[in-house]
Amino acid sequence: MSAASQARRRRGADDLEIVAFERGRFTSYSACGIPYFLGGLVPRAEQLIARSPETFRDAYAVDVRIRHEVTEVDLGRGAVRARNLENGEEHWEGFDQLLVATGGEPLRPPLPGAEAKGIFGVQTLEDGLAVRRAFDEEEPRRAVVVGAGYIGLEMAEAFKMQGLDVSVVHRDSQPMPTLDPDMGVLVADAMRKMGISVHSGEEVVGFDARQGRVTAVVTERRSIPADIVVLGLGVRPSTTLAVAAGIPNGPSGGIRVDRRMRTTIEGVWAAGDCAEKFHRISRGPVSIALGTHANKEGRVAGINIGGGDAAFPGVIGTAVTKVCEWEVARTGLRESEAPGAGFEPLGVVVDSTTRAGYYPGAQPIKTKLVVEKGTGRLLGAQIVGREGAAKRIDVLAAVLWSGLGVDEILNLDLSYSPPYSPVWDPVLIAARKAWERVEDTVDECR
Amino acid sequence: MSAASQARRRRGADDLEIVAFERGRFTSYSACGIPYFLGGLVPRAEQLIARSPETFRDAYAVDVRIRHEVTEVDLGRGAVRARNLENGEEHWEGFDQLLVATGGEPLRPPLPGAEAKGIFGVQTLEDGLAVRRAFDEEEPRRAVVVGAGYIGLEMAEAFKMQGLDVSVVHRDSQPMPTLDPDMGVLVADAMRKMGISVHSGEEVVGFDARQGRVTAVVTERRSIPADIVVLGLGVRPSTTLAVAAGIPNGPSGGIRVDRRMRTTIEGVWAAGDCAEKFHRISRGPVSIALGTHANKEGRVAGINIGGGDAAFPGVIGTAVTKVCEWEVARTGLRESEAPGAGFEPLGVVVDSTTRAGYYPGAQPIKTKLVVEKGTGRLLGAQIVGREGAAKRIDVLAAVLWSGLGVDEILNLDLSYSPPYSPVWDPVLIAARKAWERVEDTVDECR
């Protein structure tokens, strides 16, 4: 819908007809907001909807057809086959330009018992509404979250806020596999202190059910009783439709696009979780499902479809989440993945506070920088801390994007005032320490 | 003391003798914390002291002599004359290397009545303690702050927190003259809503006193009753001692230094509020009194004095403050000062929220970007908002430092999650709008 809006800005309704097919009932809602709706922080699901199909129809002259699934794309004819999910009718709709914005699909390993009632994904707003209904109707007491990435941790928080007993089970050594283990362990510790059971390094092998309703999550090592289960195992680009039509994927499994979000086929565009992204630090293709990328890519595609010229320059893997009082953020490459991208990394972890130490509300913040040995070039950063910690990742994302080294970062003119920062901001302290380590390493080589 | 610590890190006590003269009683304290001590947020003045003279003596082998004022520098002899303020004795101390770190001195126009009791500056910790004593002993009810820069606004907040009636009187059209007036007016509005009287555009002409104690601040237009007055009229570099010794100032009135913080004289260094700074956007010399610059410069000077090699790359004028619930931040050039630096500016102001709109605690944030017409290069930014607004200036400072244009900034991979940001962060929205304005302006020229 970002693309539709941008295309419409450039070309009026008399010049460009825009038809949008959506399998679900909703357009333009915040999928990232679902855990906060389920936790009760956001009382009504409608609050997550930015613009309704009616708004798009009325204000943007976009012909939105909800509950319509596109089942086939015929590039030769320049048409898509759409199925009305209400009545099963199908028709072909022609196009001059096609945008594929099919999003991501949740990873769902075929585990025994996975079809039991009480097991949910939380990818779409419909999913969220189903979990909410289960809360109201079943009054579950014990929740198990499978997976400890962003959505897993956010759902653990949501269940906790609803007063449930919460367990998280996942296969990696620490929660948040997008962090290095030395930072992820802090998240695990914080979760346990909040009373969440964390079972790391455990593969789920199936689910127990009674009368078709889930009763336990079974791992290699134990059976965890559960009244409700959420699967947060990540998503992959949803490209089945595009691939069947002959629109090629890239090596990451997302639809291959250029910087203007055009696929390899003239007149066919892709944007959002279904589209491959270019990682500016590893210089390789990646699939990252995130609303902020999807929005930017949609804008770029829409400008280009509308006859303008815009480019999406890629991503650096920035992400942030919160688990109750804890804030977690990351950008760039982990120490553990830097060698795979051709860098010899150095990891430096620094403790500081979010405000001047004497100022009320100063909170702990732990910052890890991943820098290149020898040069001190920043490769990535991770933050775990409390209130006021996480958004500092944006400063590191900005300098990582700009290609600065820690010797330059340590002198950055960042804002200082006791309510906001120590006289050396945690970002600067981390850069200083990292640069000292780089200099030490250079000395070692002499 | 930053310099002393860094020099000591590189050269041990057997290799380098370090003597530090300090006119006051304290070393290494947070002058920026004084308003929070006076507002009662920081209960004890000792909390503002990072390291005592004893710590420097014992842990760093720095011979700190408090209550010693250096009254003369003899570059030819390589010696300073120091006066013991306790007993009036003087002696000459030789040096191989000299660091001038005399700081800033408050601007104090010679106004009639300015010597009355109850009128204070708040530059040193001694000043702060004197105001605190006045609180306790005189129980003032009506406070007037003269000046509406950072210290003025922070003192207005402090008085407000102590339950006083507070007036702020200042000569500019809006508070916070480091903001453009269209942003400064937001600060004035917020202050008035908090019950602070703001008299803008009024020059103070003198003070009324009874029995030697201040009773009113007199402006061209009115007399404002006052039991206590704080002067926050800014500071200038304190260079009298250096200039008398033949150490030259630069055009900004601070001691001229190179990037290594060396003055024009071999073996003589300067750092902190007394030293001139290079502004990376205007490409000219400036004087900015700020603890974070002082610390960085001290570090650089100390590394170089200790035989290392470090450079201070300059400043871009980043600053932040809070006035009760309002947060104010800025970096780079104001729209109004950009032409003087040779840029044709475009100012764009955007309203957004600090979190996703539906997330509890989302607060208003107004962001102004100043960009160069035609190119879209970022020249400066200003933020006025509530909780979570101000520190976003650091992202803009980082990209301003790196020389990015708003067309690059709008696609930055900044972190997104509903508790921290809308799906388009306010920084990105501002860059988008600014880029649209730049494109419109380019179209106009065609």
C-alpha cells in the first residue's frame, strides 16, 4: 500500500488505475504491534490499522479487493488470476505493471501434533485476533513460546503482561540469535529474573494434545505443559506465486530485485518481506522481514512505478525489541558472522549508564562493538540495557552506514546533558575502548 | 584532569611529573549537573564530583594543588607563578610542557545593582553551593533567571522544582537562541504552560535592592520582583592569563589551537572552554563551552603530551537540554545562520511521535531539518518534544558529521519497533519531507 500511495501521488486516477488484491481482511496494519495488542497495552486491534481499505479506495482511488487471493501470475498475458475467498469465484485481471508484495510466510516445521488447537502463529492480524479469542474463551494459564527471536520475546512479554506462566523454548545457545552469545546471555538472564523459564539449546520435537487441544510442548529433553503455544520460528520470503510465474529468486530465497525494486523482468516489481535485500556491510543478499524495510521499499517501488526515480540502498540489519524492562538492539554484523563476510573482527563490550551516573533514573547499558582488526572500521554493534538504552543503536547504525571507524566515532559531537547521557556517551566510550583495543592489536603486529 | 589522566597512562610517575593548579576547591566535577543539584534531583553536591584531588594524587600520581591560582605564565623561563589562596604565598613552578585549561568565565555586564546579595552565577560548584545556601537560609519565593540559554532554562526548571515562582527574562525574540525562532517559540509556549513567566526581547538594565539585598530585576519595560536572581548570560573563553603570556587567541576569542590541541607555541597546549574549536559545518572557528568537548579535547591533549598522537576533529554544535517535561536539542547550523556560512538553506519542520502512535506513551516530537537548497545536504537539525525526543538529535549529528544528504538519510536503516518509533522514525520522516522540498525547489529552477 506504500507503493500504491506513492504511485498515486505521481499519477492521478485518470492516468493510472491501481488494483490491490489482499488475501486477508485488512490493509496497512502494524504486524509489529500485534504482541502489544495481545499484551493488553494496545486495547483495540483497530488501533493497529493505519489505513482501511475504504480509505485507500476513497482518498487514494486504489481499488482494494480484500479477501481476494492471487493464485496465478501470467507474465505473457500480463494478467493475474484472483480468487474471491468469500464465494470462490475467479477472474483474470490484466496489468501493465505488477508489484509483488506477498510478504513472508512463517516457518512451520511439520511436527507431530502441530495441528492441535491452542497452537498459534502471530504473523497476521487475523492470527492476533485468534490468540486474543483464545485468551478470552479458554483462559489459558500456561503459555509456551517456541522460538526466541524478536517475535518470540515480544510474545513472552505479552503473555507475562497477561499474568500467564511463560516458558520460552528454542534451539540456539542463547535467546536472540541475531546477537552474539555473550550479549544474548544477558537477555536470557534478564528473562529468567522476570520469572520467564528459558530453555535454550532445545529442539521442539512435537506437541501433546488431549481432545485435539494442546497440553504440552515436547522437546528432546522434557515436556513443557502448555494451555497456549505461540510459534515464533521466523519467516521466509513468500515467493511461491512469483516463482511459479517465472519471476526469479535470488540466493537468499527472496525475489531478486535491483536498487529500484524491479525484478529481473521489465514491468514487474517486488517490495517487502518477499523481496531480497542487499546487505551493505556483508555486501551480499539477505532476507530480513521487517516493516520498516517493507515501507521504504514500497515507497521506492511506488515512485518508480509512478514514473519517478528512486533507489533503495539496502540494509545493515538494524533491529530493536524490548522484553519487559529490558531493551535489546543490534545493527551490522555479529562478531561470529564477520569472518564469513571476509572481516577479521574484534569484539569489545563496555558497561555504562544511560544518563549521568548521579542523575535519577540512570540505567545500565551494555554496548558491544564489532570492529575490523587493524583498521578499526565499525562492522556491527549490539546493545542490551534498560530504559533509554536501545535507541542509541541508531547512532551506531548511522555511522556504520557512513563507513566510519571507531577512531572517528569516539570524537563524534553527540549531545550531552546529565538527563540524557554521561559526559562521554556510552556510544563514545565503546568507540574509545574499541580503538584502544585496535591500537593494542596493531602494536602486537609490529 | 582528563589530560593529566591520559598523559599518566602513557608515561609513569618516574618518567613524567604532573602538577595541576586549581583555583577552586574541587577537581573533575560535573558543572552541567549543578542545576539538578539545585532542583533537588541530586541530593548531595559530592555526587557531582567524579574524582577528588586525593584520588588524582593517590591513583594517578598527579600533584593537584587546589586553592592555587596561577597569576602569571613566563614562557621564556618555562615557569608559572602560583598563588596559594589560603595564605597568599606565591612561588614559581617550572614546566617542560604546559596545558592551559582555564575554562570559561561568565559574561557579567556591569549593571547597576549587580553587586546586591541574592544575585548568583552558577558556573562553578562553589556558585552552586552558594545558591543552595541561599535556598536554605533565605527561603526565597520569587526567582528571576536572566538569560534563556541552556543554563537559564535548566535553572528555571530547578527553581520550579523547588516550588518558587519563576520568571525568565532575556533579550532575544525567543528562548534558546541556538534554535531558530520557529522552534524557540515552542519552548516559550511550553514554559508558559508550566507556569513560568517568560519575558522575551527585554534587556535587563539593572537590579533594585533593599539593605544590599536584591528585590527586583529591572528591564526596559518593567520591574520583576525577585528574592533570588540567577544570571545565565553565557560564558566566554577565559584567556586573560594566556594572552598576557603571549599565547595567541583566535578570532572566536578562544586560545588558538591545532587539531592536536597545541597552541601556536611549542610545548604549550590548551583544552576545554578556553580553547577555540573548529566548526565542521561552517568551517570556521567558534567558542562553545561544553563539558563533552572539554573532556574530548583534554583526552587529545593528554595523549599528545604523553607522547602519543591524537587529533580533535572539531565540533558541529550539538546540544541538548530539558525544561521540565520538554526536551530540546540541536546540531549544526540554524536556518538563520546558514547564509553567513555560505549556504542557501531550506528549513523543513515535521510533526511526529516518539513511539508508534498506538503505543502507550507516544509523545509529540517536532523535528526541523536545515538543508542546502539544490543538493539536499544536511546542514543542521533541531528537535523539540517530550520524553524520548531529544536524544534522536544524535542520529542527525552522526549523519551531519558524515556529510550525508537527506536523500541518503531517508533510507537509513534505523531501528524500528513500536515501543521506540513509528515505522518511519521521525528522523526519516523529516528527511523524506525535506527531500521532497528539495526536489520541488529543483523543479522550480528548471
